[in-house]
Amino acid sequence: MNPGRRAPLRCLLAAGLAVALVGCASTADDATATLSRSAQAMGSTGLKTLRYAGSGTGFSFGQAYTPGGVWPKFTVHSMTRTIDYDSGSLREEIVLSRAEPLGGGGYPVSGEQRNDQYLNGEIAWNQAGTTAAPGPRYVTERIHQLWITPHGALKAAQRNRATSRRNADGATAVSFSQPGRFSATLLVGADGLVTQVDSVFADPVLGDTKAVTTYSDYRDFGGVKFPMRVRQTMGGYPVLDLAVSAVEVNPAASFDVPEAARNQAERVVVERLGAGVWFIAGGSHNSVAIEMADHLILVEAPLNDARTGAVIEQVKTLAPGKPIRYVVNSHGHFDHSGGVRAAVAEGATVVTGAANVPYFERAFATPNALRPDRMAQAGKAAKFVPVTDKLAMADAMRAIEFHAIAGSPHAESFLMVYLPNERLLVEADAFTPGAANAPPPATPNPHHLNLIANIERLGLPVDRIVPLHGRVVPVADLYVAAGKTPPR
């Protein structure tokens, strides 16, 4: 229904939401009245800034061990979120640790990790100490999270021409869309409190993705009501269960953008590793371009359209006239597969682990209608080449092998790429080189040990590791990091 249009004078059945909404359609004027009543009940009108803190359980969205499986669990030791609604700014300070060994997320095998994440308008960044790293891929996600908070949803609905529908139980469902970012339906109880927000946001892998966020156990903080329990699911699985322990109303808050975070443009740096083999770096995630006799192979399409699009444009200049025929996906974690749709739009066939194929087929069947991506614009359908244990390709120019990484705790369906003539091994997440000359950890990283076991199981003569995070290093660095004697 277009915002502001008068609905038919009949009752409708609204399906597809996390909660069935049965009632009679109403006008935008009814939505305005509902939002005004709720804002008064919740104390939102004079709320400019908000800070709340808590602890609980989180889950790494997009980092499932098994393709299509649940997101891996982590423990949220503390989470503090500060919001400035007027400027559309957010700061999230999280201390967490792994709660289970399998799956991704970038969290250490043991011990705690602190994540400081920021949004100011259309600029996102992460902060580690005094070092700021631009985070353009987080903008949509953080805008979505900010404006589906209970008070944020009310404010966003008020400025986005919401419509409403009365439920049989007396609650009112208010729907709105923030163009290019997300759409949402919030449930407002008879007492004026927001109890749930059903939203859809644009995801680079899943397309238009559903989230359900529930709010319960409201308490009053100087006239502002806030829930003491927050639960959220994304893509059908839990991502957060937070017990709120403290709330501050209108605290002082500043969100100055560091100079290092202002340049959100993708940076692509090319390093030649040998004749017709290039290391594509310059960001948090690397790719590799491999020249064949009449085409190119791109290893890894990470993050999103923007990153992979910039990589593709650079790769096209390396061997002019040769198309990118294949894109190799190391595994299904969203930071490593978020650009696969962009590669499909380029006409590339996807080489990936066999277990990933049905998952990607289902995911790519869902369009990004909220924020149309390159694949939607190109009208291309994904084609796949599955790899079970090993796949070899060769032509007059070179040979290339794709091997499954068996028994990894990181991902069940996991590939590495081996160039036998160059003795290069391309891998993601199994080994990320540390600082030069850094001492090995006291306890060997199980991912490092697993990669060594796979190299030795397959009998691969490797000279250099080409990681999809970090810098290219001699294979000896892997062995040293694992506390093992390097091969001669």
C-alpha cells in the first residue's frame, strides 16, 4: 500500500510477519495518532540521546559453521550502546568471547575481545584503541539497528509516512519504510509500549532479510520507558538475547568522525606474485586474480558490491580482453561471500564447496528489492561448479587446483586454492599472518594446525601462503606460528 493512501473499508489478513496481524486497515492519520500516543506513553518526545548497557548472549550473523545452519554463539560480557537520535549516530562498545568452538566471527579461540563500533549519519567505522578503520559495509546494518530500537522505531515511523492496522488483541501494527535501507512494522500495545519490530533489511548475501526484535519488561527512567530484555533474530536464527542492566536518558554524547574514517572509498592495491598471478589487497579482505589462456579466475569476492565491484574493475585492467569466467568462493561466511552477487552480475560462474551450492541457490533466489544490487540490475542468474574434495582446471597457460579443507573448526564447507607450478597456496581464515617476527602463541591456534594437517595430507609442496587477510608470507611463517618445525 502506498503511504498515505486510504485503505479499503474491509478487513484483511496480513501474512508473512513474525506475528499474524489480523484486523481492519486504517489510514495514515490513524498511524499518526497511534505514534503520538505511543511517544507520550514511552517518553520519546523529549528524548534526544540514550545510553543503555547489559549482558547476555549473542550470535555471529552470517558466520554459520554449516551452510544454512544457526549462527555461532558468543558470550556478551558487556554491551553499551549510545544513541543520538537527532544526528542519527550510534556507538556500541562490546566485550565478548566465544561460547562454542565451531564457526566464524573473527573472535579469538580463547579470551575476551573488545569491539567498538560507530555510526555517524552515513559514515561507519570501527575503533581499536586510537586507531580508526573505515567501515562502509556496516552503514546499512547500523542504520537499521539504530532505527529499530523502541524509541528509534517511533521516531523513524513518524517521519516516514507510516500506515497502521489494528489487531484483534488491541495492539496496533504501524508500518513504514526508510528508502534504500529497511522497512519495518512495529507493534504498539494498548498501553502504548512498543513490544516488537518486524523489519526487512538489505543483505549482500541473503537479499531482503527478515529480522524480528522483541522488547519486554519495560521500566520507567525519569519518564522514559525502556525494556529490560531485548531479543532479536535475523535470517530465521537468534542473534541477540540481552538483559539490560542500566539506562541513561539524554546523556552527553559526541560522535566526532576521525579523519581516518572519512574516506570511505574502496582502496585496491595490486601486487604481482608471478606471471599472470596478482594479489589484490588494499582493504580488510584480499582477492587473487589468476590469468588463464583465454579468461581470468577471481579468487574471492568479499564483503559487498562496493568492494568486489572495485576489485573487478581493477582486475579487468590486468589482462585486457579476458573475461572473468570463474569466481572462487572460499566459504559461505558473509564477509567472504558478500560480493559473489557482484561477480555473478559480471557473468562469472561460482566455484565453491558442494555443500554451499544449495544454500547460495536459495539465498540468491531472494532479490535485494530494498537496495537493488548488481545481480538484480544485471538480471543474471547464478551458475555453480561444486567442489567435493578436489577439482582441477588446466589449459595451455597453467594448472590450478581447488581442495576442500577437511576438519576445519571454522567452516564445514571450506576451500583453498593451489597453484602447483608457482607453489602458491591461497587460503582464507585458516591462517592470518601476525606481525613480522612476533613470537608464536603459547597455545597453538587449532586453525593453523588444521591447515598444516591438510597441506601435509594432500602432499602439497608450498613455498608461499597467499592469505585472504593480511600479507603474503613464506610457508615457514605458518609452521612457526603453530609452534612446528618448517618443512625443508
